[in-house]
Amino acid sequence: MSKHVLRLAGVMAVALASLGAAVLTSLPAGASESSVTSAPAKGLLTTAQAKRLGFGQTATKASTSTKTGVTGCSKGAQVAYENTSKKTGLISEVLICKTTKVASGLITKEKKVGTAVSSMKPPKALGSTAIERAAEASTYAIYWQQGKIIELLAFDANIDATSSSAETSVPATPLSSGQQQTLVKAALEQNSATQ
């Protein structure tokens, strides 16, 4: 696992831990809520989907865990991809919560504490309460809920910045309109698994 993915995984775990009322949407193509609940990796952005979006290198292979660090959500999965220049990346995550109420509470909490950027709007297809947030210096994420499942798709606009040490202050790297479109397309691809 590369440094930037490890660091970003920590950022995403913190973001998910601070998350919170969403509407039910759908899961990735070919997956059902029950299949993703039992095998969280089925809800992740696939390698083929990432390649279509220009992220042909797997930075971190898909992995699952029963230790998410998020109270009430005991299972999760994550995968990370990079573009060929290794300058930008996509991180796909799925978090399985014990109940719909727990998942909804995480989205509600993130709405209150997360950093919203007015120019960033999640796609309506993810549901009316899907949210998009600036997670860290150059990382932007879309969160949405499917029953007791939280899905997250993050775009890292500057891998070098997120792989630097925690003590280093890194100026924010805003998303370009093209990068915002990629983030939205990637979230929709991940979401398409059960359509």
C-alpha cells in the first residue's frame, strides 16, 4: 500500500467516523444490498470502471476489514487507483453498519462537521441527501447511503500532497471542473453496481 493511500485511508476512516440522514440509493452493478453486506468488496469501484475513468493502475488492491474503527459499523472494504502519472487517485470505500439508523446518523453527522464546498454538488442519482465534501488538502469525497451501507468515492487531486507527513501543512488543491466531473462519474459507476 503506497504512503498516499495509507494516509488517505486514515483520512477517509476519520471522515466516515464523523459522518451522518440519507435517502436509500442503489449499489454498484451486479451487487445487491445483501451481497454487499455479506461481501463488502462487491460494492467497490471495479478495476474496469476505474480504467474507463483514466485510473488504470491499482494503488491498493481491494481489501476488506472487520475492524473499521467506526462505532456501529463492523465491516468495510476499500480499493485505490491511480492515473498513469501517479498524480491523481480514486479511493472507493464501502462501510457496513449494523442498522440503517446508524448509517443515517453518520451521514447526518458529516453534514454538520464536514467541509462543504459550494461549487461541489453530488449527482442526484445518488439520492437527495448524498453529500460531497473536501476531506483534506487535495482530497474530495462523495458519501451516500444504501440501507445500512455507506458508500464513499474520493478523488485525490494531488497525491504528492496527501502522501506528505502529517506535520507538513499542505495548501488545498482545488478540483478542476474536469476532476469534479471524474469524481461524479466515478461515484455513479460505483453506484451502478445494482442498477
